[in-house]
Amino acid sequence: GAVVSQHPSRVICKSGTSVKIECRSLDFQATTMFWYRQFPKQSLMLMATSNEGSKATYEQGVEKDKFLINHASLTLSTLTVTSAHPEDSSFYICSASPTGGEQYFGPGTRLTVT
Amino acid sequence: DAKTTQPPSMDCAEGRAANLPCNHSTISGNEYVYWYRQIHSQGPQYIIHGLKNNETNEMASLIITEDRKSSTLILPHATLRDTAVYYCIVRAGMNRDDKIIFGKGTRLHILP
């Protein structure tokens, strides 16, 4: 199947700093990628839809100025958590689809804000 | 998207078939049933999907009732590596832009 990678796999940052997470489709092009967040023992929560060459679409309740998404190419989307706080500590997962319907997910990035 | 209902957890003995049920009584005619699973601390993994016919691949079988209001995912010979949270999702069409909304899923424990 298609491969989606994320970098870094784990990151620890201090409160107030910003951190960037990359999502790449390794063997296919993706005009649309999705970003999810998952807290311990909870399900995945969709944060936003990342569209190549245009602005991201954010789900209700997700602060677009705090979670900056850039989809500059057909194989790369980035999520930047700005002014991170301990409550932003979570597991962030991206997904992309090379063909209609079957989304493939990245391995996730665990963010810890101290 | 239509909502789905799954049992919160299930146990299955290693080597036996694991049958995971899902109710989707409000599914509409153009909506597909998808199954994903998430092993601890990993991203979700696509398993199988179907519209109205039963489907089988190398991982699992999907049985959809004739009225499409429920389905069952079958792992024919469960192994310890199948321990994961399994998500049943209903999605409209095959558009790659269709977002996936995850419910709580079923936590499957494979017992040695």
C-alpha cells in the first residue's frame, strides 16, 4: 500500500515555543491531506483538511492561528503548533489518499510540551 | 456521515476467528462501510471496505447485511498482533477529499 511518513516521531518542546510537524506522501501525490489529534485513551479527532495550494479547512473549535497548516507541494503538508502549551501535548497523525476513498495514515508524532 | 455503534471492547482467543460487529442503521445508499484499526501508538491502518456485497482480502472479511444496517468484520485466525482498536466508519462515496470521522471503536484483546 501507499506510504505516509511523519517527522519527527517524537518531540519535546518548552511552553511558549513553536514546533513543526511534517507529513509526506512517499510514493504518491496527494492534493488533500488530513490532520488529526489523539489524546490518551481517546479516539482520533479531525483537526483540519490540508489542501495543496490553498488554505486549510479547520474543524469547528480548532484555532487556525494556533495550528498553522501549509501544503506547499503535492507530497508535503506541515502542521505548526504555535506558542505551545502543556495542554497541546498529544499524538498528531496525518493521512493522505492516492486514489479515491482509501486513506493512508502516517505513524504519528508524539508532542510533549513541558 | 452516518454514525456507527460498536461494542467498546471484545476478547478473542488466539487462533480463533474474531468477529467484530458494527451497527449503522442510518446508512444511506451511497455510503460505504470502512474498517480501520489502530495498534497502540501507531497511525490507523486501512483494513477493508464495502458497499453492499461481502468483501474479502488478505487481512479480513467484511460481511454486510442485506439491509446494510449492520456489518461484521472477521479476522479469520486472530494472532496477538491483531490486538488493536478497530474502527467501523461510514463514508459517502469514494472521493479522496472525504474526511474520516472516527468513533470510539472496539478495543480487541487477543488472548494467548
